[in-house]
Amino acid sequence: MEAIKGMANLQPPSNPHQSPFPKNHNSPTAAPTVAFTTPNNYAGRLSQFLRLKGWTPLWCPTVVVQTTPHTHSSLIRYLSNPRNSKSTPLEQFSAIAFTSRTGISAFSETLASIESPPLSPCGNAFTISGLGKDSELIDESFIGRICENRDRIRVLVPPVATPAGLVEAIGPGHGQRVLCPVPVVVGLEEPPVVPEFLRDLRLKGWVAVRVDGYETRWAGRGCAEEVAMRSEKGGGVDAIMFTSTAEVEGLLKSLRWFGLDWVVVRERFPAMVVAAHGPVTAAGAERLGVEVDVVSSKFGSFEGVVDALALRWQTF
């Protein structure tokens, strides 16, 4: 895949009636610029939250998230009837555990390509789990494409929107099988989140089956170009926001192509605030040597990290 060389500077509409900060010497004096590194499928939502605060979004995607022919075929083999079989492989499972919105979207895309629901109307209860706002995609249409009998399906949304929270909420497995559509990572090291999630499910007594649901790929060596250029000028980024560990690694890998490392970037942006969407992303960033200033405590939605950043600027 060729490097992504252009960064979209998503400009907010002017709002003369909104003051994004209280008047104190620790807050930026003008509407701040917030860089964020999310892939395309999340960029619009996060950008809108930033605009609503009166801030200037600067989109610098460091990973590309997409389905591929490989991930499609990986999923469809669980959803379609093998030759000479009356049931699909999904009937051998008791649950599906989604850890991302993209995983649900990829699964939905594959469901749309088959003729009939992969689960029969009769059978044991089947659990479909998703995290936070992602679970909104597990709607009646999605459920109907999995099983015609809505009463057979149990939708589980854990109160803590993390993979560990999902493991806790789903409870003991007692040897049951759970299908886990997760990303295959290309061009980056796989963060420990997914392996730890699968391990924790197994420790709970589940037979966790990993399937490549979609691809997370490094966006290329040019993806940090805008941050690198602004650092040369010594300003222009008031905060940077990460929503996954892969985004952090993607940024660092690109910075190295520009002869930079994180220490130099922080020296050039001494007042820049680093914000992470939830404790999982924060832990991943810290593991990679990126110190995090703000961690959202409400991480079921991107609105949580945006509010946390606003609170930081209001109180420091």
C-alpha cells in the first residue's frame, strides 16, 4: 500500500458566540488545534465532537482500517453452509464478541453477502456483545440477518467499555465457543490488547476462536508529515488525541522517517496535551514511550475524551 501523503485539515465552522476556554493563562489564547490520528471510519464522529467545542480538528490518520478479500473469506466460512451440511459453523458457537465498531461493520458486510441467516430459529440462547457506542450497530436489522428468531439472541453491552469489561460481563464459558472477529495487523506490531482479550476469555472457561475480521494497516511513512512540518515551525498543535495503540505506533514509525522521535516532538511542542481514549489506549501509548496527559474516564464514546481534554484546559 502506498503511503498516505496528504493530511486533511478539517476546519470547524466559525462560532462567535462560543468561548471554548475560560480566560486563564494556562489555556490556549485562540481556538486550539487538536490533531487526531483515527482511521477514516472514526474521523467524522471525532471531528464533529471537536468542532462542537469550537476547536480546529487536524486529521492525521496513521492507520488504515478496512476489509479485504482475505478477511471477507475468513468470516464467511463461519456464516455459510459447508457442502453436505445442514448447518453453518456458527451453530457450534454460543457467542460472538466484538471489541470494535469496525469488527461489527465488517461482520455486517459479510452477512449482507449471504442468502439466509447463519443461525436457525431453534437452538440455545446466543450472545452478541459489543462495547459502548459500538453496540448501536447491533440493531434489529443486524440481529435479523443472523437469526430470524429474535428471542434466541441476547445482546450484551458491558458497563465498562473495554475488552476486559466484556470478559467480566460475559461470565464463565464452561467450555462454550465464542467467535472473536478481530483485526489482522499489517506493517505494525500487534498491540497486546487482542491477545490479552483472548487469553482472558480462555481463563474464564471459553474456547475463544480468533478470526480475521478486518485489516489494520500502517498508513505509510508520510502519515506524520503534518505534525513533523508544524514541529519544524515550533507551533500549531495544541493537543494530539489517540484512540488506539496502533495509531500511536503508526505516528512514531512515521516520525522516524522524518528524522524525529517523540522526545524531540515534545520539546518542540512543550505545551501540547496528549489525550488518550480510555485506559487501554493510554497504557499502550505509555508502553511505546508516549506519556499521556489526559485519559477519558467515560470511554464508551469519543465524546468522553473530548470532554476530558476540555476539563484539562479549564482547570490547568
